Amino acid sequence: MLSHIPDSHIVLDAVQKTYNNRPVLNGINLTIKFGEFVAVVGKSGCGKSTLLRLVAGLEKYDGGSICVGGMALNRLNKHARIMFQDGRLLPWKRVIDNVGLGLHGNWKMEALQALRNVGLEERGQDWPAKLSGGQKQRVALARALVHKPDILLLDEPLGALDALTRIEMQDLIETIWKEKKFTSILVTHDVEEAVAIADRVILIEDGKIVLNKLINLPRPRQRSNSAFANHVEEILDRIMLRGKEKELLVVNRQPETLPLVRKAKKVVPESSYKEESVRNGIKDHQKPQ
Amino acid sequence: MKPSINGAAKVFIPWAVPVLLLLCWQIFASMGVIPPRILPAPLDVLKAAVELTQTGELLDHLSISLGRALTGFLIGGTIGFLLGLFNGISKVSELFFDTSIQMLRNIPHLALIPLVILWFGIDETSKIFIVALGVLFPVYINTYHGIKSVDKNLIEMGQAYGLKGGALFWTIIFPGALSSILVGIRFSLGVMWMTLIVAETISAHSGIGYMAMNAREFMQMDVIVLSIVLYALFGKLSDVIARMVEGKWLQWNS
Ligand SMILES: Nc1ncnc2c1ncn2[C@@H]1O[C@H](COP(=O)(O)OP(=O)(O)OP(=O)(O)O)[C@@H](O)[C@H]1O
Ligand SMILES: [Mg+2]
């Protein structure tokens, strides 16, 4: 058993998950310490959400083992709360009742406090439909936090938000994490976001962890800082390795069409290209060099 | 900018056309353009209503029809709702019953009237049975589809937050299906009146439909028109009630 590694909170050992005979996760080994903040990046469909759902106990794994706090996980993970990309507020419940979902006893005060923590104490009586996208995600965050989870799982919670709101929310999540000291796994497409909040960034490719990078930057992190930019660059380079190989294949196969594409793309100045792709993260990063 | 229509106007404007039509009808009838044998004047219909109310006949027929409608609706609605519920939630139940129900659904329930008369005679049971049968399917279909189409992501979220069994059903599945269920109920209210009219017209000793058929034998045009108007009013009334319920239960949707 791996569970006796002293300060490890979540231990995944050779975890496998297969859908319809197609392996999605194929031997994931990952040890997360108590209070650690881990970001997971990777291409769309590489199994990031699947990984989170396994840790949340929403789905069974097909091989290997997952231990949480030294105990093998084989059903719903009661210590974890998950926050989804699409918020998933119940439209027929008012904001305060959404936050109180699954709470018992005298929960109103706790729910109100949780709303206060995300700056929405005045919107308790509103219907979720009346909130903006960012506000909805803050309610979803409050709903997760009100349970005082030991583990907070975040599945691209900020993916649908605009850049400014996203940075605001990143700061909010970091602040709350520092205060409550829970363990957290954040799935994101945005490498910059990963570097901004995580202690460690892992990259999933072909069902395996292919990069496991500690981010040793002091907090609060300055995005303009060159060390920060280097980290982002390094992770992006690793992700792009694949992209470059594929591009080479394309070059070999159809040499006559490529120059045209390049000429067309060259119109955009190199610098703005870089900024854009860094901001948008991995999804948009397969640009021609 | 569009001129805004204030609250009072919103209430009255929909009634402008019916009132105007009534006025024209009355005017033409009293001018003799419409002969009373074809269509009696609105005031004559009103007079018939007053007379029948005074003898107590109207109230008797009304309460009998209303009783049949509601009893049939409650029985059919409950069965349809429960079947929809079970088949929506349980795969096993769905496998067992859905195909059969879909097959039965395609038989027009009014076609069963001769059979039902042979089974139950022309007493109350036959009318309630036919109404219940007519109401059952729209409620079933909409409940079933409502439950089937509840967002799976919301259900997963509920499970992740520790809800299961009854709590999961009442917090997520039922509210998620409710708007569809209410559509079924509203539709089946229409079916309820239509079925009852037909059943009462064909075989009854009482009720509004019987009153109309009976009036035909004595050429009482005003009474026939009165019963048609009554059906229209009741149809409208049940629609208004259904809308009010929807407005209250689906507040979050507005
Ligand atoms: N319930 C399921 N049934 C069948 N296949 C599934 C199921 N859930 C996920 N998959 C498949 O598993 C793979 C990984 O899905 P997953 O949702 O984990 O990707 P992801 O990395 O989160 O992608 P994205 O960044 O787009 O959210 C995909 O190919 C997907 O089609
Ligand atoms: Mg995902």
C-alpha cells in the first residue's frame, strides 16, 4: 500500500480508466500532499475531467488504486467537493438554496457566510438566471466551500469567463485556498492560469502524466515577472512538442500547400501572436512557426 | 420606442374582439338578419341561462359534468403521472411497459365509446372511464419525457453533493421535469372537456352534453347555444387555472 507516505493526501497508483474499450487514462501515478494546489493541463479530450471525476468518486476506475487520506476510495469521496465548468446551479432554486444544497440542520447562516466570502451576500434571494456568468461561478464556488471540503476539485471553473473576471476569480480562489488550507486540483486549458495559482503543474498526454513541474515562485505571483513567463513558456513548449512533430508530418506530405498558409499568417506580427496564444492556453496554440 | 401598454389595457384588450362580435351578433339577430331558428340572439341565450338557473336544472347538469370531468381527470392523470414517473426513472419498468403504452396511445380513445357502453352501460362509470383514458396519455408522455430529459449533469452534480434517493428526486429530477409535466396537464385538460362533451352527447341522462341533446329534440336553440358557451367558458377557465399554477411553480423560468 502506498497510503503510508507521510504527508500525502491523495495517491493515485497506476490508475486506469477505459470507455468502450478505449483507454482514456492509462497508468496515472500521482501523489498530492495535504494542502497542495495541483493544476492539470492537457489537450481537449485527454481525460482531465475523467481524472477529476475519479478522484471525486463519481466514477469507478478500471485498474490501479486511489487512496484519499490513507483510505482506498471506492465510492463517493465525501471529503471532496467539485466545481464544474458550467456551474450547474439549479435554476429552480434561489441562490441561497443552491448554496445550501446537501446541507442539513441550521444551514442558512453557513450558506450566507459562504456567499459573503465570494462577495454575493446580497444576491441570496435571486434566481440563478438573473446572475452574470462570473457571479454564477462564484455561487458555485460558495456552494463547494460551504461544505468545508478537505479537497476542492475544480474542472475548468473559469473557462467560460472573460479575461478580467478570470483573473479576479483566480485571485479569489487563491485567497480562499490560502485561508482554508484545503488540497486542490484545478483542471484548466490556460497554462498561465495554472502557473499563477498552482504549486505544481502536470500535463496529461495519451493517458499518462508526461510533465510534472513544480512552480517555485513566491506568492502573490507577478504575471509580468520573467520567471513566471519562463515557466509558462516551458510548459507550452512541452505541449507544443507534439504540435511540431505533427506539423513536420504535414510538411512532408503536402509541401506545396504550406507556404501559402504561412504567408497568410505572417501578416499578424509575431509578438501579438505569442500573447494571444499564451492567454488562450493550449487549445489555440498549434500555430505555424 | 414602442408605446408601452399599461396593466389595465392588457387585461381588457383581449376581450375587445369577443365583445364586439357579441354586439354584432345581437344587433343582426334583433334586426332579423339572423333568423332565431339558425342562431338565437345572445340575450335570448342569457335568458335561457337565467330560466334554467331558476329551476335549478342548470346547476344540476353543471355539477354533474364538472364532477365527471374532475373524477376522470384525477384518475387518468394520477395513473399517467405514476406510469410516466416509473418508466422515466426505472429502466426495467420502461422496458416492460413503454412499448405497450405507446401502442395503446395510438388508439383514439373516443373509438372505444361503443365498447365502453357495452361494458359499463351508460351510467357514470363509462364516462369517467373514457375521460380518464383520454387524460392518461398526454400526462404519461409528458411526464416520461420530462423525467428523461432532466439534465444528466445536474443529476451528477446532485450526487456529488451527497443527494440520493428521495432527496435527489425532489430536489433535481422532479423540478427539472415539472415544466414538461405541466404542459401535459394543460393539454390533458383540453382533452378532458372534449371527451366529456362527446361522451355526454352520445350516452347520458344528465350533464351539459345531455342538456344540449335534449334541447335538440324540442328545438330549443337557445339552450343548445348555452351549453356550447358553457363548454367554452369552462375550457377557458381550466386553461387560466393551469397557467396560474405554471406561473407560480415555474417562477424561476420567467
Ligand atoms: N461517459 C463517457 N462515456 C464514454 N466516453 C467518455 C465518457 N466520458 C468521457 N469520455 C471520453 O473520454 C475522453 C476524455 O474525456 P474528458 O471529459 O475527461 O476530457 P477532458 O480532458 O476533460 O476534455 P476537455 O478539455 O474538452 O474538457 C474523451 O475522449 C471522451 O469522449
Ligand atoms: Mg473536461
